[in-house]
Amino acid sequence: MNAEKSRKGITPLTEMNPGLTVEEAYNIQLDNIQVKLDNGETISGKKIGLTSLAMQQLLGVNEPDYGHLLQSMEVHNNGVISRQRLLEPKVEGEIAFFLKKDLCGPNVTVEDVLDATEYVVAALEIVDSRVAGWKIKLCDTIADNASSGLYVLGDKKISPHQLDLKEEKMSFYKNEQLINEGVGKAALGDPAYCVAWLANKLSEFGITLKANEVILSGALSAAVNAEEGDKFAAKFQTLGEVKVNFE
């Protein structure tokens, strides 16, 4: 938390404590989130990270991780972010789920997720690392709230039953240039499966996904570095466009 306030990255926790376990890393995350709640913050949802095979292979893991979203992290569509607010931000395009019912694991299915979702929207996640140089292993990013930074939600709200989530196409632009593309199934084969995984994983910690929470289901393409003056847009086939600008 001190690194977040000072905007100066720290040495990886796994270097300072090579024996750090995944469970201990999640407990560090939960302790830090509780401090923020005690200081008046409010949880607005959850995020799923490491949904791509490439990222899992890079960190030597075979499952995603998760982090908490706070209301203070949300940026309005086409909003402006001060680059000085973050350490080493990167931007990703995702599909976000807005829940109308609680999802409580451990046996949540894709069908349960679709039934519990009021709508899906296009989203941008601005990931950030409090570990200097993004020199992270799995336990580092978990303890760091899954490298969460900020997030932006699109304006077009669509029932998950009205589109093919797996085949929803996204084109990702930086400064009006096409950088990469992706489809929904890039996130563990199905964005709704990602949400089901999250609900089941959270049950290990006695946590339930709540109605009125937003769930970021995982990046559909590679994260792109963000600097002062950069403009980002993710254009989806059905879900429309979501944008953010850095100053």
C-alpha cells in the first residue's frame, strides 16, 4: 500500500520471502482490501487475471487469479486518467458482467453465471503493478490485488443471452492505430466460464459474488503500455466501444 501511495515500485515479495504461498498471498490481498474498506472504500466487484495461456505459462501456473475492484477505481467511459496516478500502467480490453443475483460456489456453472447476469458490457482494465518493473511471480501479483489499477465500462448494456460471448470480437486501438484483436474465447475459452471459476475459487475464502457487482472476466488480447498523452479504445462487434485517455 505504501508503494501505491508513493508510486514507487517495491522489490518482489517472492524475493523477500521465497517461501510465500498462494494462500498467504491471497490473505495479504484480503488484509490490504480490509484496510481500504476500513478507510471508507467500497467494493464494486472483482476481476479475474491470468486468463490467457501465454500469461499462465509466463508465470508457471495453471489457473487464473483474482482481485477486488473498488468504486474509486472506476473511470467513466471516454474519461481522462492522470498518468501520475499510476506506476507502470497497461491497458486491456475485456467483457464485464454485471450481476443481478449472488453467485456462491463451489458448484457454480456457466449456466448459473448467465442466469445471474443482468447484462454484459465492453470494458477496459488498466492493470498496474506495485512491484518494480513488473518483475512478478504468481504470489506477487496475487498479494498486489492481482495487479489491479483502474477500470472503464462501456455504455451499451446487452443481455448475455443476446450475443455469443465466446465469439464476440474486439479490436484494440492505441492512439487510433490498431494494436491487436481478440475474441471472447481468448479468456479461458468462455468469459462466462471465467466468472464461474471465480465464484468457485472465492468459496474457498468464504466470499460470494454479490448482486450489483461488476466482474471483469479477463483480457481478450495482450496488455499495452500506457503513457501520458495516450488514447485507448476497444471496439467490440456487438458491445460497442469503450475508451480512455491519459494525460
